[in-house]
Amino acid sequence: MTKSISRKERAEHLFKVVTSQRFLTKQGLGNEVPFFICPFPAEEGLSMAEDRHDLITRITHAGTTVLDLSLYDLSLGILEERGILDQVLEIEPDTDKTELRELLQSVLDPKANLIPKIGEAIETIPHDVIFLSGVGEVYPYIRSHNVLNNLQSTAKDKPTVLFFPGSYTHALATGASLDLFGRLHDDKYYRAFNILNYEV
């Protein structure tokens, strides 16, 4: 189903999966963490944002509650809390990109800062499923496989869907790989399921 799937087909499949009892009760996963990747073509980034919002509305009307989290919005929140967002924006044009990346990677470290923020939302907002987006917007400061690796102990009770601008491939020779934007083939992650292949 991952090859040549239309926006409409993807939206319908996601709706059927996310509202199904099999998905919500984590059936058929063995002992794996309930993490799912929803890959989509990077060029559909803006339309995917619209589709995701429409999907959340439909899912909510069907009686399933979505905790919708954006890595980008969470990152901005962390920078604001630290009181350095305006400073980062001010120095960005004239700062060496490597220095800026190191600064942001330190402040937005998934284990130390980002995952605790996600954990707070999980604890305080009732939900049946978690949607994570904003992967492309936070690259290269935050890598999706680092988020997923560190999220395993925090988000294990409810299914989590990561919306990923690129492809999620499995091959016997190379293992599983998150290929951001369809080009960057270096994020190894093995424990998530491709939601487009999930059978209801």
C-alpha cells in the first residue's frame, strides 16, 4: 500500500486504522512498542498538515481522542522557556551553521529536554492515540530516530503515529531505515510499524 497511494487513500486508511479497536488495543504487535510511521512524500508537506488536521477532526467525531504534538512547536516552546528564542533568531543569519546546530542540539536534546515535554503532555492530556509531526521542520537539530528511541519508555501505553516526510523501508540486507525527504538514508530505526501496511 505504500507505493503510489493517493492522499485520499492514505487519509481513509489512517481513519480506519486509528479508529479500530485492534489498533487502539495494540493487538498484533507482539511485545513491540506501539510505534507507527506514516511516511508521505516530502513535497506533500503542506497538504499533509491539512490532511492531518482533517483526519484528527474525523477521528475525534468517531469517538477517538488524539494527542496532536508537533516537534517544531515543542522546540519553540523549549527555546521560549529558556529565554533564548529571540536571541537564536537574532544570531541565526550571522552564525556558523555548525555552531548553531550544536547549540540547538544541546538545548533541544531529546532525552534531556524534548521527551520530558512530551511526557508532560501524555500525563496531563487524556488521549487514545498520539500523533507526532514536525519532523522535517526540526531537522537537522532533532533526528526522528533519536526521538523514537528515547520515547519508548514514555509513550508505551498508547499507540504513537509519527508523520514522516520521506520513506520507511525494511530490507533484509540493510535492516530498517527512515529516509528523510527520500534522500537522507542514515536513520536506523527498527521497532516501528509502517501504518500504511497495518491491516484492520
